[in-house]
Amino acid sequence: MIHIRFIALPLVLTFFLIGGCVKNQEKNVEMSQESTSVFIESEMAVMVSECLVCHGTKEAQRGPILNGMDYWYLSEQLQKFHSGVRGQNPENRSEYLMGVGIRKVKNQVEIAYLANWFSNQETIPAIRTIRGDLIRGKELYEQRCVQCHGERAEGNRKLQSPALDKLEGWYFIEQMRKFRSGDRGYHPEDEWGKVMASASKDLSDWDLKNMIAYVIDEFGLPEATPLIDSAIPARSSKPF
């Protein structure tokens, strides 16, 4: 019995030591995973902040507000910039700058993260910059756009047609002009872009203004509250 106890004791101690090592390893793995997760999340937050320099309103806005746009559409456009289908034409300056900026996005995981982040943000009221004949715009939309973009401009993923109800007027008309001129939708792999380029060839600026004014007025974002008089600095009394 004495010999058995002396033999069993080292085995028990060994068991506990091994068990302790395994638990420590598990804890280390968990801590490593948490650290990695925090690091990745902080990297993504930095990337979002860099995007918001152009796609936000806190600084001088240079690009469209992306908040609330469909995930599939944002992901698709980021993919196009990342692969060079968009953003390679220096004549289209804003797209070209985006083509340069996308180089910071390293892989598909980051593309998915950015698309998901922006799609989950609350939409922001926009200043309405496009005015037109709403009746003529309604007629044009129903004749030329409703089949792909929906009765309420909600878009149709099956047709690769994005929602139009979250677009700002200035950006909307800028993109339509670029489709018309061939500055967008020129790449052979941009199937949807080529369709839009073809569909917009015979549209005048007046047609575009009427259609965009109707879409924004009927389905678009609420109009941003204009500045009140008290928010405008008083004129200086000095003569110079």
C-alpha cells in the first residue's frame, strides 16, 4: 500500500501540472484572440475615420455621403475600385482620387467591413441643390427608370440597380453626366455601368434636373434645415 501511494502521488501531481499548463495555454490563447480582435477593430476604426474625411460632414465634404446605402451596392463599388474597374481614368478626377484612396484597403475583409459600417449608419438630411419640373421628372422616371430602380426608387439587387432615394442631388446629377459623357461606365467589366452609360446618352441637362428633382422630392432624404439668421455672423461695422 505504501508503494502504491508513493507511485500514485507523482501521477496525481503530474496530472494537475499538465491540467494547469493546458488551462494557462487556453487563457493565453483567449487573451491573444482578444488582443488581436481589439487591434483589428482599432485598425478598422482608423480606416473608417480616413473615409469620413471625404464622405462625412465634419470636414469639407468632397464625396457623397454613404450612410444607409445598401450593403451589396457599397461592397460592389468598393470591389470595382479595388480591382481597377473604376478609378483609373484621370479625367474623372473624383473617381481617380477614390482609386488612389482604395489602395489603403488591403483585402476583402476590409471591403466587407467598410460596406457594412456605412450601410448601418443613419442617413443624414441633405441640402437640396437640384430644382426642376416635378411633373416632367415624374414622366421621365416612369418611362426610363422605374423598370430597374423601382416604383419608389428603392433599387433592385437582382438587376444590379441601386436605390436612388438616398442620393444627394449634386452627386446624383454629377454621376448621370459622367455616365452620359463616358467618364463612368467605360470599363468593359463594368456591366451595370455600361447599361447606365447607354441609357443616359440622349438625356439633356434639363431632363436630368427634372428627373432628379422628382426622385429627391418624392422619395429622397429630408431636406436639411437651413441656417437661421442668428447663426450667420453679423457684418462688421468697420469700413475695411
